[in-house]
Amino acid sequence: MKLVTFSFVATNSQPRQRGRRVKRMKSETKPQPNEAATTTAEPNEMLGDDHINRIIEDANSRTITGPETIENLVKAGRSLRMQGQDNRLKRGEVFHLLRHECEPYEKSPKSGLTYNQSLARMGEPRGTSEHLRKMFEVKVEYAVPADTFLLLSADGMNLADLKVEYGEAFKAFIDPWLPKIQALDITDEKAVARLIEDIEAAKPKGMTPKTLAQLDAELSELKASLDAAMEKKNSNEVLDISSHITAKEEEKGKICVTRMESLLDVVAPFFGWSQDQVKKRMKAFEAEPAPLRIQRYKEALNFIKKMETAFAINTKAAAA
């Protein structure tokens, strides 16, 4: 999917003008005003916000293309990850631009400029990059304000996850809700909660997420197809199948969030965890990449099964 993108900088910031410095939010890293977008950066160098914004603007406007743009986007993505602040949509925009810029090189892995190779140089897991890229693309495709998108995501209504879950049925379902989403006053907590409840209640019964067993079966088939594509050295097919695998893992990851919440409610009293501690653990769990969520859920489930075995007391022997 090729989108006409715009640069997501930060709420309340103004578009950059030549000769003027970008007004920055207090929480953002101090900009480096004398940097040029083509400046060589060391692997661990933190680029300033102005520099990152220029790289994104140049990539969107196609001012610079090819290897130089790829290198600049890798530097920008690495710096955004190092910042340690909530910049998921900006990172998603970088991944969106990077994927598009790497397309001509996917059949030439020796170039070192494929999407996977660029992510590796950035130090970014494929699952994380794909998740954030889809968040940005859904925000743009459905014209959802950035702050609204992030707030809904934080409250369990990630529109990108819903699109992955429900596929082609998503557009027909979400379109009638878009005016309310786009006009939502995010400072009104009751209005936000009411909108989320209404959307949840309106989900058709047919829009039921698949079971973990079904997803595991589909993942097995996809991984077999991936092996075949790799043997044929078909880079485009490998990339396409890899994206499908990532989407399936995201589906599994979301199911694991729901089930982990139930498991934590069960074990919390044994560990003396308060409801606040449970919520903090769940928030941290939801923020993890899908593969790690799946792994942690399996470990927690195995722990519960061991507890069940430990308490499998022989009732007849006990009665005797």
C-alpha cells in the first residue's frame, strides 16, 4: 500500500520554514540547529529533532532518494528509538518511508539496502517495525488525529490492531465511526470511555478473532511457504510472506493480552499484588512486541498448569 504521507512531528508544532527553527515540545530532545540532513552519524549518535524532521520531510518530498535517503532514515530511526519517549507514530512514519525507499533493492541483497538489512542496521526487530508502520499507515489512511489515535490505543482501542484482526471487514465497520473519532475531545475522559464502549458494543458477532490454534496452523503454513520462497531466492515473495507472518503474530499477541489479564487476576492474590500493580504489569505486557507477549503468555500458562498439577489431590485417598 503506497500512501501519500505527511510528516508527523509533534502536537502543537508548526511546519518548518527555511531560516526558522522548529518550535519544540519541552519533552523532546534538544535540537542541533547546524546539522545537515546528509551529515554522517556514528552508530550511537543521537540526532536532534530538527535533523530528524528534515530527514523525514526530505524523504516525503523525494528531495533525496536512493542509498542516501535509506542511510538517513536508518539514522533517524535509530535516534528515535534511543530517545526513549513516546514517538511511536513518528517511528512508524520512518518505517513506512524506509520500506518504500528500499523496494528497488529487495532483489539485490548484496546491496545491503533491503528493508530487513536496513532494520538490522537500525537495531530494530522486524515485528516492532511492522507494528509501528501499520499504526502510522492506519492513522493516515483514516485521517485520525495523532493524539486521538494514541489515546485510543492506550485505552485498548488500537485501530491498527483491529484492522489486522478483522481484515477486509474493518473498513465497513469503522467508516461510520470515523466522524466521532475525528471530532473526539480527548480531554473529556467520559466521552473517550463512552466512544470506546460504543465501538466495542457495535462489533458484529461475525467479527470474532480466531483462536490461538487456528492462528498457529496458519503460521505453520506461512512459514513453510517462506522456506520455499527463500529456497527460490524470491525476495519480493519473502518480504510479502514475512509481512503476513508478522500480522498473524500480532493477532496472537492481542489474544494473549486478553488471556494474560485473566491469568494475572488469578495469581495476583498469591503474590500479594494490588490492582494497581496488576494494571502496571498489564500495561508493560501490552507494550512488548507480539513475539515476546506470546512467549511470556506461554510461560505464564505453563506456570498455571504446574499449579493445577500440584493441587490435583486424590480425593479418594484423602477421604480414607
